[in-house]
Amino acid sequence: MNIEELIEYSITKIIGGEDGLTKKIDMLIEKHTKKVHFIPIKYRVLGGFLQSLNIKFGEFIETLLDTIISNDPSLQVISDVSGATLTLEIEENCERFIDEYIDNPIKNRDEILKKLPLRLNDLYHKIFLLQNSSGRFNKRIFDVNVLFKANDGTYYYVETKYNDDHDTGKFQDINRKFLKTYAGLVRYFKFRRLEEFKPILYYFNPSIRYNPNPYLRENIEILRGKKLFEKFNMTTSYDQIEAKILQLGEILNKRFDDIMKMIFHRVEKKINRRTPKTLNDIIYK
């Protein structure tokens, strides 16, 4: 697929396909028919749909990135895992160590730069030791963005994010989920050494808010902007994706015209079945 097709696919995935779009429209119709308003309902439904899609823009970018990475011919993507929701096993002490690591970050900038590598390597040691042990394991459900094998034989788990702009609680949750998913995949694939399997938290927007990150290292576990594409010499370049995203309005113009027509048709079909009960229904008719 070319970039335009990947963008179209990602939009469809976020919306949920035709069935998902119909359900969303019906939900908005039900919501807005209960309100008295001078704006005709078809425009309010359209506005509600566009607003929900705007809120999901970050999710769309993340889905698009997953799709682009998963379709890159230069990578050996593990297709039955990438984009899947998996039940993974995490050893009890391993999960506790990850929680303690996240809940007690180093706070001083100089101390982070000095101590983070040792602290993180110690956590990796515990993850590989405990996830390959015969300890007590708990089952956890995780979404896996992308997992692939690079040309040098190393496997990589990539968690994609649009922007590094989350509040403190969400920021902690992202890093906690990232490390626990990684730990679960270590056991799932029976990896024995860090050199076999490495995690990457990728931010499409190269700007840095948490600098330095108290949990992960820049340019090692954290890659931003062009660096992921350059590291793996991907077929699609960062600049190509960025340019197409800037052209999204033009690329998706017909798609949104079709969605608007579908919304208007659906509203008319639904409303005409009803006896007018509100001022808005009367105005619309």
C-alpha cells in the first residue's frame, strides 16, 4: 500500500469501518434528538462526529504509524502479534519491581543522567531472570503495537505515540504499560538475553517535554521523529509521512464528503420515522 492508502486504512480503522460509522451516527442521532436546539440535527450530528474524530487525532497518528511500520518491506514484522491484544504472563516479583521502578523515579536531572543506565539495566536483569523462571505468574492483557525482526536478527517491540505531552499520571501509565508489555513478551517468546529483544518507545513528534525521561534513555529506548526510520533504514521516510499528514485535508476531502452525505441520509431516514416531539424535530422537518 502507498501512503495515501495507509492513511485511508488508518482512518477506517479508527472509525470502525462502515458498521462502526453507522453505530456512531445512530448514537449521535439518539443523543441529539433528546435536545431542543435551533441548529438542525443533521449539522449537530455531523459536528459531533467531527469533534470525536478530532479528539482521536493522536490515536489516528498512532494507528497510522503502526500500519506504516507493519507494512514496511524492509522489516520482518511478526504479523500475528503486531496490532494484537495478547494475554501475557508476568511473574509476581517482576511486576512488583516494575511498579516500584515507575512509582519511585529519580527526580534530580543530574542524578537521572548519572544513575538511570545502571538502574534500568538492573531492571532488565530482573525482567529476564524472573520471566524465565518457574515463579508465580499472573495473566495480564496488553495491546502490542508492533513487533519485528531487524536485519541483524534482533527483535524489537515498538510502542508508538504521537506526542510526548501527557500529564504526570498518564506519563507514568505509558511507561509502566510499555515495560510490562515488554516483560510479558520476553516470556511469550522465551527470550533469554537483552541483546535478543529490545524495546522502543517511539514519539512521532520530536519535541521533548520530559527531559530527561526518568525511566528510559533517549536514543536507546526512546526514539523521536526521524530516528526510528533512520535507525532501521525504512523504505518510507519520516519526511514523506510528515508531508502527507500535512496534506490530510486534501487527501481525505472526498472521504469526508461521502461521510457527510451518509450522515445526512441517516439522519433523514431516522428522523422521518418519528413523530415530532421536540421543537428541533419540527424545525428539521
